Amino acid sequence: MAWLNLVIAAAFEVGWPLGMKLADTTAHKIAWLVFAGVAMILSGVFLYLAQKEIPIGTAYAVWTGIGTGCTFLIGVCWFNDGLTLMRGLGVLLIVAGVALLKYGH
């Protein structure tokens, strides 16, 4: 259950930068800022629950790694952020690190 909580926390971790980006690029600024705030709170709650069974260093690294990777992909796919070889390799290294932490636990 701890790993599920960590994945849920990471999903909400993606919600807050997405909400802030949408607040900046749409007419619904307040709604997206509220969404971002709720996502931050829920991300923290689920990270707290995950850390009860997963070491803090592992939980934090996986949480930020998943959040970083997913936010990167959203930026590339939805917001036309550039995808260069170096940026792609950087994200692949993050994903590899997250996998190693998960399987090393």
C-alpha cells in the first residue's frame, strides 16, 4: 500500500505545476490556482502516508523523479516544450534512478 500511496502522491505532484501553467495560459486563473493548491496538499498527504513504510530518502527521490518525468512529458506533449537529445537523456537517467531505488528497496 505504501508504494501505491507514493504513486498517488507523485500523480498529485504533477498536478500543481500543471495547474500553475494552466492558470498562466487560460482565462480560468483562480480555478487552476485552486487546483494547484489542492494538488500540493494531496501530494503531501500521500507522501506522508508512503513514508510510514518507505525510507524518506527513497520516497522523496521516487516522488520527485516521477513528478519530474511526468511534468517533463506534459510540457513536451501539451505545451510544445523542446525535446532535445540532452533533455531526453536527462529524463531517462531520472527514470532509471527511480527504477533502481524502487527495486533496491
